[in-house]
Amino acid sequence: MYFLNNWLFWLAFALPGLLLGLYAQSKVKSAYSKYAKVRTERNIAGSQVARELLDSHGLYDVLIERVPGELTDHYDPRNKVLRLSEGVYDKPSIAAAGIAAHESGHALQHAAGYKALGLRTALVPATQFSSKLAPLLFTIGFFLNIFIGTGFGLYIAWAGVALFAIAVLFTLITLPVEFDASRRAKQQLVTQNILFPDEMEGVNKVLNAAALTYVAAAVTAIGQLLYYITILNRRQ
């Protein structure tokens, strides 16, 4: 019954994030698939969109690189490199323009000293470390407490929870960073005359769907953290 209750708790905390994640992924795939086939009226590729936006703000030192994969686009603030996937770098589509502009938005954040981006960048090493170690510590401590009955096991498990909280914090900080980058992207695409107003519907759908994936990641992480805390409180 104990393990059955654990599974019920896990489902209660994990299911909302899981369902939201699946919905978000389906929205991203649907929007990207549709608007990757719609050419922009100016017929410029994503790499050109990014270059125009960066240059218009004097960011000539930010490099733009092509990377393999689909939707692998990202901005590297440490090396000041904007990396675009093949479907974005080369394609003159609405989806490519929106994604390229979004990643350029991160470069604009970096240049403006946007604090949330700086904090997220600083948390990357700690998040990578804690995400790997936290579940291991929690599991070891939890089973030590069950099978050996030592209170020391709970201390180990709580250490795992504390480490996992860093990963949760990272997902929460990511939300304003991503929302702000999309806001900048939409604004710049129009003000810089890269897209016409009637083309922004597709950009909105692509970027809004992408933003939902970050919300789903945060909900999932919070649910997992609450699960860990609930289980340990029950043990105590």
C-alpha cells in the first residue's frame, strides 16, 4: 500500500506538467509545421532576419552560426553566438523569421544587461550539476531510511531536495527571460520593417506555442519538487 500511495502521489504531482507538456509540444509542432511553409513577403531567410536585427542595434560582434537538428536554435551569451537550426538559418519562412527574431531577442537582452538572463546564465553550471545529483541523493537517502531506518538517510534525501530546488529556480527564471525575448522579437520584426503586420499572426502562434513549453517545464519541475517534499514529510 505504501508504494501504491507513492505512485498515486507521483501521478497527482506529475500529471499536470506531463499533460501540459504534451499539449505544448503538439502546438509547437503544429504551428512550426504550418508556418515553416509560408514564405515571408520580403523572402529573407532566418539568418538574414537575425543579422538585420542585431546590426540595427549595433551588435556586429554577435556571430550567427548554422547548427544541425530541428528547433535547436539558441543564443550563447558566453561566446556571443546566435545558433540557428538548418530549417531556420536557410529558410525564408514566417516560422524561421519568428524563431530567429526570438533568439536575437536574447542577444538584445544580453547587450542591455537584462538581469534575469544574467542570473539564468550564472545558474546553468549549478543546474546541470544539481539535476544529475539531486535524484540520486534523494533516492539513496529515501531507501536508507526505509530499509535501515536511519535518520541520516532523511538528511541525505533533503539534501537532494535542496539541490533539485536549484533546477526548479532555473525553470522559473527562464519564464520571464523567454517571454521578454518573444516580446522584443515581435516588436522588432514590425518596427524594423522585416515583416508586415499581417504576417505577425503566424509569428505569434509559433512563439506563443514555444513559450508554453517553458511553462510546462516549470509546472513539471514544481510538481516533482512538491512530490519529493510530500514524501519526506510523510516519512517524518
